[in-house]
Amino acid sequence: MKKDREKFKMSNEKENADDPFKDYTPEVIEYDPAIDGDEEHNIRDEHLSEKAKLLEQFTKQKPDLKAKKMQKKRKC
């Protein structure tokens, strides 16, 4: 019984409590490219294209003698 009264009391307190956001008015935020980083996506694209070029060059290279020896050792 006591628990039921406490639950009822707590639910009534929640209903009667003042809304903390009743006076809140959201402010309009404007986008400023100088502050917000307008060209960050361009930088990322440049890095990805450079990475693709380097990977292509790396895969086209012929392995040197040291690398061939290491590969043979790993297979054994």
C-alpha cells in the first residue's frame, strides 16, 4: 500500500512540475563556410585519389630480390 501511494504521489508530482523548456526559443544558426569548413570534403577526396594513385603504382612495381627471398622463406 505504501509503495502504491508513493508511486501515485510521484506521478502527480511529474504532472504538476513546471516544464523546464516552456520559455525556450530556438535560435537560428547560419552556416558560415569560413568557420564550418566548406572545403573539408574536397580535402578528403584529394587524399582518396592520391591513395588510389599510390596503390596503383605500388601494385605495378616489381618486387626486388630481397622481397622475393622473404616471400620464399614465408612459404616454407
